[in-house]
Amino acid sequence: MSQDLFSSQRPDIQEIYPEVYLLADFVDTQPLLQVIWEIAAQSPFRKMQTPMGHYTGIELTNCGPYGWVSDSKGYRYAAKDPLTGKPWPAMPQSFFQLAKDAAFKSGFKNFNSDACLINHYQIGDKLGSHQDKDEGEFDSPIVSVSIGLPATFQIFGKTRSGVEKELMLHGGDVLVWGGDSRLIYHGVKTIKADKQQPNLTERFNITFRKAVKEVKNKV
Ligand code: MD3
Ligand code: FE
């Protein structure tokens, strides 16, 4: 469907910023949504408290060996969901393989993600400029999958302010970035309703990361 709308205008893969690759319409999002709600049935979407005493604006959950968490003590990756006290739901093989395939297509071989963060945006939600620097290593890329409502993604570059690039992400789009772009500031502008797709009311973004550096002799 959306393939007909966009494939003629957007190449399969495009380097939209140094070492940031856009894979347009890379994945069919319907099966992903199904899996997301299965994960959320085990580890529900929730806002998390921040070290500053506020709450994250968007709801999130995780799957895989490690999940991104935030509380009064700070941001980190944890093997257990603080809400349930249990390990995060397992990362579905289909998720793991999707991230690996997207990374490979972008030139990053052997991407074995161990953390999968699922952000859930409502209309009106946004994500301010930040860096992703809570991971234990920055050699691996990050793979992000957009689902549902479109979003304007912003790249600020090496400093927190001053937009260098804005990009519309649609459901099914995958972004891969690594190398020198791994620590760039980025954010998501306020999510709006889409007149072209009035049935859509929310956006999800799945990010796949390597949170913990691989230790030799440990599987
Ligand atoms: C470029 N999420 O969870 S993903 C995040 O759409 C986050 O939910 C956004 O930023 C979202 O931390 C954007 C795309 C993304 C994520 C991290 C990056 C792009 C990035 C790190 C460096 C450069
Ligand atoms: Fe981020």
C-alpha cells in the first residue's frame, strides 16, 4: 500500500546524513504491531521517572536481554522490568533478524542487538534533543523502525541545538546509524494526525541496540 505511494520517489537506501541510512519502506509493520502488543501484555507501556524528578513524555517498554530504564537514580540498561520484577519479554527472532538485516544492508555486519526499546507516541507527544549514550559500547550501530503515524525526525549533529537535517519517517521506514553518527543529537518533533491516514492515532518506534559489550567466553 504505502509502497505504491512512496517507492517511486524514495530510493531503497539513502545516506541522509553521514553514516545515517534511511531504508524506505523496509518492513511490513502489521506483523510488528501484533508482536508489540504481545510484548506489552507482559511488560506494559509506561512512563518512567527521570533523574530530574519528571516523567518521560512518551510511554515505553522493552524486550530482549536488556531494557532501557530511567528512575531517580539515572538512566541505564537493566535485565529486569522494574514494574514486573521479571526479565523483559524475550526478543522475538523476527525482531532480531530484522535489525540484523537492516544493519547489514547499511554496511554494518554481524549486528547482534541485545536491547530493544519500544517507544509509544500519542498525537502531541515529542522527544527533545538528546544523545543515546547509556549503552556500554558505541561501536555497534542503532537500528530504528517506525510504525504508525508519520514523524519528523530531527538531527542536530554534534551539539544539542541547531537543526542540521529534518526528515519525515513513515510507517515501515528503518533508520540505521553508526560510526561517526552514533553520538549525534537527535529528536522527534510533535506528532500530528495525518489527513492521508485518518485511521492512524499513534506512533511506535522500535530501537535495536547493543547495550552491553560482548565478553569473551560468555555466550
Ligand atoms: C541518530 N527514539 O529512543 S529513533 C530514542 O523515533 C530515540 O522514538 C526516536 O531517539 C524515536 O532514543 C528516534 C532514531 C534514532 C535513535 C538514536 C539515534 C536516531 C539516532 C542516535 C544517534 C543518531
Ligand atoms: Fe535517541
